Amino acid sequence: MHLASVASVLPQRVRSLVPEVSAFALIGAANSVLYFVIFNLTMTMGAVKATILANVITVALAYVAHRYWTYRSRQKTQASREAVLFVGFNLAGTLIQSGVVGVAKYGFGLSETTDRLWLNVATMIGIGLGMVFRFWAYRTLVFRPHPADHAQPASAMEVLAEAYEEESEFQQLTAPLEVEMTIKQRTSADEEATSNRR
């Protein structure tokens, strides 16, 4: 099955997220590589301190990349508010990441000299959790869509049309499952009827 045919069965809302998720993932991957380089170069000063330093550097680069690439089409009227929120949510993401490393180091007694591999594994888990949190925060609270891009339906007819479109997208996604369930129900009913005849 081709990627295009897979994308065609996805709802419009999911398809519209693909460019945003792709840009976010690419920036995240590049920043993760840089993060690991900084983390491993500075780990001897302490794993938690190295995590914080790596976060400070990668957060600054991430803001520039997301503002001028991932969310370049979104309004730029409140840059100071946006930057403050970006830093705030990244601090929360840093706490998530540092918390995972802290649990690994102090909770499991890992050492920077003998347990580098496990501290890197803990860092990867922390990065994953932090990325999920950041993606949600960036798209919903930091780089908010322009009101014109997501205008509320003005009339009852528009509300009904939007609801109908969502229902039809849902039916397209669930139709193959419904057919499969119907076939299974018929098969089990036939098997039960056959066993009753015996």
C-alpha cells in the first residue's frame, strides 16, 4: 500500500497535521542529536546539570526554528507573550526530562562514570515525554492559530454541515471494521447453529 493511499483514508484534520508534525519531528531530531552531544560532553559536571545546560542551548535554537519554520504562518503580533510562553513550557519540559534523569540517578543509584548507557536511556525517555508535552503546548498555547484560520461556524447550517463532515469522516474510517465485525458475527452464529444441530 502506498503512503498516498494511506494518507487519503485519514480524516482531513489528521492530514492537515502532517506538515506540522513533520517539521516538529525534524527540529526535534536535530535538537536531540545536539542535546546528546552537549549532555555527554558535560556529564562529568553532573547528569542533572548537564541536562539543564543542554536544554537551555537547544531551547533557544528550537524557538527560532519553530517560529520561523514550523509555525511561520501563524500570527506574530504578540512576540513577547509567545517567547515567554515558549520558555515557560520548555522549563516544564526540562523539569520532565531532568526528573526522569534524576529518578534514574538518585532513585536507581546510577553513576555518571559507570552507568553512562543507562543515563542516556533515561535521557531518551525524558526527551520523548518532554516532546509530547511540548508539541501539545506549542500548537495549542504558544503559536496559536490566527482566529481567521479557525473561525467558529456562524449559522446553524454551518454547524450541521461541519458535524455531518466529521460524521462521514468517522464512518469512512470505521466502515472496514464494521464489515469485519459483521462477518465475524455471522461466522460465529453459523458455527453456533452448526454445533446446535449436532
